[in-house]
Amino acid sequence: MQQKPLILVTNDDGVSAPGILHLSSIAVKYGDVVVIAPDKPQSGMGHAITINSTLRIQKTNFHKGAIDEYSCTGTPVDCVKMAVNKLLPRKPDLVLSGINHGSNSSINVIYSGTMSAAIEGSLEGTSAIGFSLCDYDINADFTPTTSFIEKIISSCLKDKLPQGVCLNVNFPKLKADEISGLKICRQAKANWVEDFEERQDPYGRSYYWLTGKFVNFEPEAKDTDEWALQNGYVSVVPIMHDLTAHNYITHLQNTL
């Protein structure tokens, strides 16, 4: 009898977050699902790993249909490493991360714990996908994402992603019948213009709170994830962990 695909599900919002509960409920239709996710929110952790303290895991019971599930005291990347090296019976066929509460489009992919977990999956040689919904509300409606997630999971199980490539999928905050469709695109050139607001605690001591605004430097470019989301599309960006500026190598070779 043919073995079912083994699917690892993780996130950065915590093992019981609504987004990951919705994602695992879809994933169980496609294979044997094991959930390993942080025991508390880990947003903005990027590709951080735990090296100076212990890691602990604990069985949980939040995910209907999963063959196994755990919470982990570490980061999203810790969860993937722990799964692949310690907890899973074999290498997963697919790593799913999310669904994140909030956008991970454009530059946000650098800071995202959700996407770093997906990238770690791709480093392990596994097809991996990070899903995010542009809604920070804990009561966000994830149901409009369902048909798109089903289509993407089915495609990636049938046609394995290339080594080192994973998908960054972002959903607009829209009802199902308002979504324009799915758009394959590139990461927009955008950034956060940041400010560290200085405040005073009750003892008169200064502390700082990170604030700022998001700026898209190419709002008219129709091939970017930001344009897609602003125009009602689900954005799908293939990304890699390789940060080499390949087009600059020859110049450096000629000048250094």
C-alpha cells in the first residue's frame, strides 16, 4: 500500500493559534499531519535558533486529525529542526507554515518567523510553503483561504519544488467572492521607515518603542506581491535562502 505524504505543520503565532488550526484542518486531507509549533507567539523572530538555553517539547491536543502534535519552547526554526532531526519518523514530504496573522509580503519575509520556518524546510530539501493573511485580528476569518491552500498543497505534492526554493503566499483581507484570483509575482521593493519613540516609565527612566510606516517604493509595478494584494489577488512568490548578489560577482572580480 502506498505511503501517505508526511506533512509537517508549524507557525510563529503558537500551536493553538486560529491560523494554524485552520491550516492543519486542510492539510489532513492530503496526508499524515504532524504539528510542531511554538508554545507562545514568536512573531518577528526571523531565522533565530536557540543555542544558549534548553528546548522542551510537550504533547498537545488542539489539532483534529493530526497523527501527532507538540508545542516547543523554541522558535519556529527550532520547531522544524526538532521535527526533522528528532520527532518525525522520516523526512517530511511537505512543510507548511502559518497561517500567519498579518502580512509577510515584500521585505517582511526577512523578519518573519513564519517564512523562516518554511525556508528551513527548504534547506532540508523539502517542498515548503508559508501562508499569511493580511489581518492581525485574532478573530480573523481564514475560510476564504481554503480553496487556494488546497490548490497549492495539491500542486506542491504532485510537482515538488526545486531544491532550496519555497513559496511565500499572502492572502488579502477579503471575502471569498471578492478575491480576484491567484497571482505569481516577485517581492516588491519596499521597506519600513522606522522610528524609535522615546517614552518615560513611572520612575522617569527612558525606554523606546519601535514605530514606523511601511513604504512601497514601486506602487505602480504590476508584477509585485504588494500590487497583487492591493488589487485583491492572492500573491505567490517563490523565494530562496541564497542571498548572493550574483549579478555583482563579475564586477567585484574586476575591481578587487
